Amino acid sequence: MAVHGRGRGGGRPTLEEVAARAGVGRGTVSRVINGSPSVSDATRAAVEAAVAELGYVPNTAARALAANRTDAIALVVPESETRFFAEPYFSEMLRGVGAALADTEMQLLLIFAGNDRERQRLAQYLAAHRVDGVLLVSVHADDPLPDMVAELGIPAVISGPRSADEPLASVDSDNHGGGRSATAHLIAQGRRRIAHITGRLDVWGALRRTEGYRSALVEAGIEEDEGLVEPGDFSEEGGRRAMAALLERRPDLDAVFAASDVTAAGARQVLREAGRSIPDDVALVGYDDSAIARHMDPPLTSVRQPITEMGRVMTDLLLEETATREPRRRTPAGVRRPQTVLPTQLVRRQSS
Amino acid sequence: MAVHGRGRGGGRPTLEEVAARAGVGRGTVSRVINGSPSVSDATRAAVEAAVAELGYVPNTAARALAANRTDAIALVVPESETRFFAEPYFSEMLRGVGAALADTEMQLLLIFAGNDRERQRLAQYLAAHRVDGVLLVSVHADDPLPDMVAELGIPAVISGPRSADEPLASVDSDNHGGGRSATAHLIAQGRRRIAHITGRLDVWGALRRTEGYRSALVEAGIEEDEGLVEPGDFSEEGGRRAMAALLERRPDLDAVFAASDVTAAGARQVLREAGRSIPDDVALVGYDDSAIARHMDPPLTSVRQPITEMGRVMTDLLLEETATREPRRRTPAGVRRPQTVLPTQLVRRQSS
DNA sequence: ATCACTGCTGGGAGCGCTCCCACGCGCTCT
DNA sequence: AGAGCGCGTGGGAGCGCTCCCAGCAGTGAT
């Protein structure tokens, strides 16, 4: 890491200086730095030697200016920093993104857009094209963020499409399959009166989980009973409320599939208060395989999403996109971006 | 957020275009953008109007190249991402940094340097001067990172000096005062045989806590008893081991001041196993005021560090530094950077 | 021997900004 | 009336790269 001072006191060496040292032209050095194949081996070696001797490091600002790219992507989190840290979801996602970026020159920017002020700033940021691409995680259905990004013509990948015809590239876990396997598992345990507490149904993924639940019932030839389905909202309180309603309406239910672990935790409280034992009287399955699931009493069977893997795939997709869509322009209207779906996995524990 | 296309298809407007629109020169627009005072009000208004009309956003890359600054600082975390998320310390710190940056144009980069590979990358990053300054948090005493940063002549602020004569600017909480007030509190409760489990004594802050403990004893005229001091290492296991040793050596001790909440948790286990009740037989005080302290049984009295505030102050200090140290050069040898110390606060709970 | 044609190479022309020098104007002070 | 000053201003000269075109050899076909 030798950094020799030269020329204008203390400045780092420039391409020009490396070129002079190696006895070649500026263009050639640039080609070597950027790994162009059309450089002879001898020349390449000479340049590499000069680079090493001078401790040359490319000036990113100059490169960004000349090439009109930044070599950076942003992970946009439409939440407060507090929630970001509270949710293991983000942590896992970040790990996946980091892994995908590990052997790249790409720089990751973490941008919170929890309040209006931050969103305003983000808008400025994107307008200035300070990143080559954007990773959008856990966006709400009515969020204008994705459309803004699309409008600006910035490559983007979203985690969890907002609807069946999401125009942006997306990576999702198989919510339908998850709901289906959770329900099928309960059926395989001999349960027949399986209740379901949904998530917020304006969230596409939650809707899919519920559809998966229905599919499993249909496949097993069990008649659907609308009385066994109660809307929730992912929250603990919602779980309690829904469970109470279900118990009142169908006291003979023998299993519950909740759309999130937190919801399941709420349901468990009500079940316990009602004197139902888990899993003997009522089997319980959650979703997310969060820390709550592991620490619940009894430990909760839950559907695990490959969040880290999602982060990795999202990043790969985005990198590909930024690489191909070189001259920055808007995606032609009507062109659907790839929708990737990753498998979920049922983690069996004592609650079922 | 009107972004009108112009000139070379779709490119954003440039300074030049804004200047033409406002009927002024490039220089004048630049001055307005950068808030230079030497622009007449009329001209300023005209330029601002043009900026608004065109939806002009400065090109950061060009600015960085021309001005040789990046308007970005890095928060360097010498830990894995996993630990980063696990520790509320970082979350609070980040909040403080964010707050200080909120009404700045500065961009925050979060850089993990948990393993060799990441550190290598960081070195490249810093060598390329891609940030104007660096915030260094929770660096270990033998970490080469701070010296590398200093060597490169990059302004830096460190959280927690590594020794009494830390050459870098630093912001710390008052570890001495914290240890002193925790001990004084125990004395005020009528305790006289107060034991102390230290932190890792190669960590300057831990050392200061222990010195604070001693000061309090001296001030109260209580004779120091080396048998009451046992080295720990911030860990739970260390707390258990130390507590066992203390109990064996001084079975009549009536209070324990542990250098961290985690250590206190370890100590509590041993005390309980030994049949000592808290706080009746033995009063216990921890350090950090972490979640553990609140959830312990009984809730643990602990010393709170103003971590968010530390983040804020560190950032302010760094911004000041980057602003003044305009032409990038090394800090002259021998020039000590400011050492700021923020007060701690004793949070009383049922354990004492 | 002439003419492509291919494989490497050098260097001009910018990218959009900041910095700074020089200029013009309206004053005040001789 | 002329010199001197300061304020506001315009625009040249880069910052360190990438892109691209032209040029130069060497090769095989005509």
C-alpha cells in the first residue's frame, strides 16, 4: 500500500503518471485497469508493474463523471432506522446483498426513507443519479417509491411484487407454496377443521399465502369453510382479535395457520386463555420462522423464507440489469421485468 | 420534481444550461448553488427560478472531481454485520450520526470491516479518498485501522480513545465518572464491602471505570481492598467466574459493581446459586443500561452511556474537521485532536 | 505488389463542475 | 477630473477519467 507523493504535493498518482512510467499511452492504462482483452500480455504486465509501484488507485469521481456511472447501488429501506434494526428481516437481507456484492467493485449504500424528509432526500438523491441501481425492500402496496424509480429510468429490483403484474423486476419467496405446505402439513397431521388468520390482504404476499391455504384444502378434498378464515394484519393484537372471533364462531377448530409468527403469538395467548392446549387440542403454524417462533412455548412450527438468498438474487438481478442497460434510458412501456420466486421451507416444531 | 429532457437526449440539465436560462454566467450559478454570499439578490432569484424550472440537480461526480471532495463520510464498523445488528450500541450510534447529518448535504456510508477481506477493501476505499472523513467506532486497542486512517491523512473521529494520549480526535463517555457514581451510589446505600468485576483492562474505557470505582472508595474514606477486585472480560462467563472467585475470597461482600450488564448477569447467576438474595444480601450494579438490565430479575441498576449523543457529537466534530482541513494533508505530528467526554447517568432499578 | 483486414496502440475530446483571474461598474477620496 | 477601491460578474483552465477514432504494423488474399 505504498502511496508515493508526486507532482502537485501529495496528490495521488493519476492515469497519466502510470502511463508515463509504463511507457505507454493513457488509453492503454485505462484498458488494463478495466480489464479490456485487447491489450498484449507484455504491455499489460508493464502497466500492472507501474500501477503497483506507484500505488495507483483510480479516482472514482473522475470515472463516474466520464463514464456516467457510479459503481454504487442503493438498498432503500422505507422504514425508520429503529425498525430496520428491530427486524431480522433486514439484517438477513443485507447479508445476502453483501454476499452478492463481495467480489464486485460495487459499493452498497444503505438509505432509509422512513419519513417524508428522508423520502424527499432520497428523491433528490435518485434524481441526481448517484446510484446505478436500486434495491427496494418491503414496500407497501400504495408506496409511490417504485413508480418514481421507474420514472427516473433507474434499474430497480423489488422484493415482493406489489401485485400479480408488477412492472419492476422482483424477487419473492413462494408465498403460495408456503401457505400450501403449512396447511398440507396440518392436514397430514390429521387435522380437518383448519382455521386461517390472514395477513394484511392489501399485501400481495399475504394474499398468496391465503390462496395457498385454500389450494391445500382443495387438494385434500376438504370443503372450504369461510367461517374458518379471519382477516388479521400481521400484528399480535390482530392475532388475538382474530383468534377470539374464530373460537367464538367455530369452537371445534383443531388447527390454526397464521400468516405470521407474531400473529401466531397473539393467537396462542387467546387459545391458552380458552384452555386449549397446543398442539393437543389445537395445532398452530406460523410464518417467517422468526426468533419468536423458536422461543415460543411450545416452539412454533413455521414457514421459513430464504431471505438471505432473496437478497443475493435481487442483487445479481440488479447487477445484470445495470450492466446491460448501459445507456440510461427508460424501460420501454409494456416490457415486463423478470419475476423470480424462491422456495420456502416448513420448519417443524412442537406446536403442530 | 420536473425533469425535462434537453440537449443530448434525456440528459439532466447542467450548470451551463441553467446559466443560459437565467441569463448569467456559469460561475454565478455555481455561486448560487453553493450559497456564496457575493451574489446580488436579483441575480440569485433569477438563478433559483431557472434551477426550479429545469429541475436542476448538481452532478456529484463532477463536483467531487473539480473540488476534490466527496461530501460523504463513512461509519466504519470493525465487526461483522451480524454483530452490528445484534448490538443496540450500533443502532443508537447510527441514529445519532443520522441526526447530525440530517440537515447536511453529507452522505453516510456504512462500511463493515469484520474480516480481512473487508478490511482490505476498506483500505482500497480509503486510499482512493472516496470519503471526506471517517467515524471509527468500537475499535480494539491493537487495531491498525486508526493508524492507517491517520497515515492517509483522512480526518477521523474515534469513539472511545485507545489510551490516555489518543492522537485522533475522540468522543467518549465519562467512564471514570460512571464507575465512580455507580460505586458512590452503593456506598450511599450503606454498603461498605463493595466488590468490582472489571472489564478487559486492555480497553481504556474499562480501565477508567475501575479507576472511577477506586476514586469513589477513596472519597468515602473506605479502605481499598484488592481482594474485592477481580478481573472480568465483559462476558457473561467472565462474570460467573469472577463472582465465584470473589465469593470464595470475600464471602462477606455486600455489593458488586460489574463493568458491564452482561458481566452482571453472569454474576447474578452465581450469587443466586450461592443463595444470596439481590438486593438484600448483595446489591448489584451493571454498566451500559442495555436491554438485559431492564429485563433482569430483579431489574438491574446500571450506568447509561449517551451513545446516540456520542454519535451526534462525533459527527459534528468530523464535519468541522473536514471543513477546516480543506487542502488534504496530514495532521502535523504532535498536534493532539480534541478529546470530548460526555456525561454518563446512573439508572436506578431494584438490584441496589 | 496491392489491397483489405485484424490486433494493439496513442491521444484528442469531452464529462459537469469548481476555482480563480480579470473585467466593468459605481463609488469615494483626493 | 483622475485614481483607487470593492462588489458582482463572466468565462478560461483544469480535475482524472472514458470513449472513440485514427494510425501503425503485420498478415493473408488477390
